[in-house]
Amino acid sequence: MSPEKKSPVVLSATNVNKYFTDPVRFQVLKEITFEVQRGEFLSIVGKSGCGKSTLLYILSTMDTDYEGTIEMNGQRLTGLSQDTLAAFRNEHLGFVFQFHFLLPEFSVLQNVMLPALKLGKYPRKEVEHRAYEKLKLVDMQEHALKASAKLSGGQQQRVAIARALINDPTIVMGDEPTGNLDKKNSQMVFDIFKEIARENGQTIITVTHDPDFAAGGDRIIEMSDGAIISHGHENSVQ
């Protein structure tokens, strides 16, 4: 992508500081400032305890106790009420964690439909259709009516990705999304993320310990002791 056609900035963090106060006051994030473009596949890496998961939690709007500002989609999120943030999250953010958090007694299809039913933007029939589309994307449509507890770990993680995508979020955030998977399933998750960034222009931000996973994306941000020490390589976002 040529410089003059740079993707718009979809997320910016400016001078973000975070303190833990228990048992003593400790600064866990120090002057974090960076931007992420639409359609970018970004990985945040660093040793355990460097603050990367804390940063993701703030970027996800779940933690509002920080200094500095977060903007997403041109909207300043810092200082908004919990209700406003919850509504924003459901519409604009998708989450994939190390553990899939599927409801075991629900079918695959029901699990994927849940965030869209909560959003209340589409009638149920349309939500069901959208859920099937997302399951096709992760090659799990054949399992739609199975109880999610009956799936393998890799399959469950693919269903969790379909669920994260159901509301067509602007940004998909992953916290160690391949942390529980073998190499083959990790590659599958990576390929899905790469495809949605490229085809749908959705932004991926993952915290990961997996160097291969991180290296395959567009950019790596490396953290150490609560600070960004490298903004990493920037491949052009195709």
C-alpha cells in the first residue's frame, strides 16, 4: 500500500500510565503511546509481567482506571460510562482468549449467535444466517448443531473466533489466542486472522508468546517493564 493511501488510524493510545496500588503503589504501564491502522495485524510481545495483558485490558475498555487517553474509531473512550463502554465493546470489539469460554450446554450455533442477539441489531433469523456465515469462515459449519463441549480444543477456539466476528467488529483482540493450541491449530488460527485483516479490513491486536505467530503479522510492538521498547517492523498492510 503506497504511503498516500495509508489506512485510517482505528485506535490510538496516548501517554497511557497505569498503577497498581496493592500492596504498594507500582507503575505497571509507562507512557504508552502508539497508533494502529485499519486492517493492521499487530502483535504485542514481551516477557511475562511486562504489562502487555494489562495494556490489552485497557485497550479493550474493560479497565478504565488509567491515566492518558484511548481513542477508537475516532471516538474518545476515556472517561465514558461503563454502560456506554459495554455497548461500544459489543458493537466494535471482538475477543478471543487463550481459553475459549464457550457455554458447554449450548450448541456451536447458539454460542456464535449470543453477542449478536445481545446487540439486538438484527432479527433472530438474520443472526442465525450471519452465524452460519462466520462458521463457514472458520470451517466449522458442519458442527453448527453439536454441543460445544463435544469439540476438540482447536475446534472450540475456531468457534470462539466465529463468535468474536459475529457483529463484524472493527477490532478483534486476542489474549494468547494460540496459547492452548498445538502447532497445526495455531497455524489455523493465524490464517483466519490474516484473512479477516486482509479481506475484511478488520484490525487484529494480539498479545502473544508465540514468536512465529507474531512474526507473521504486519507489525510487532515489544514491551519491557511496562514500556514500549520497539515498534517493530512495519510491513505494508496489503
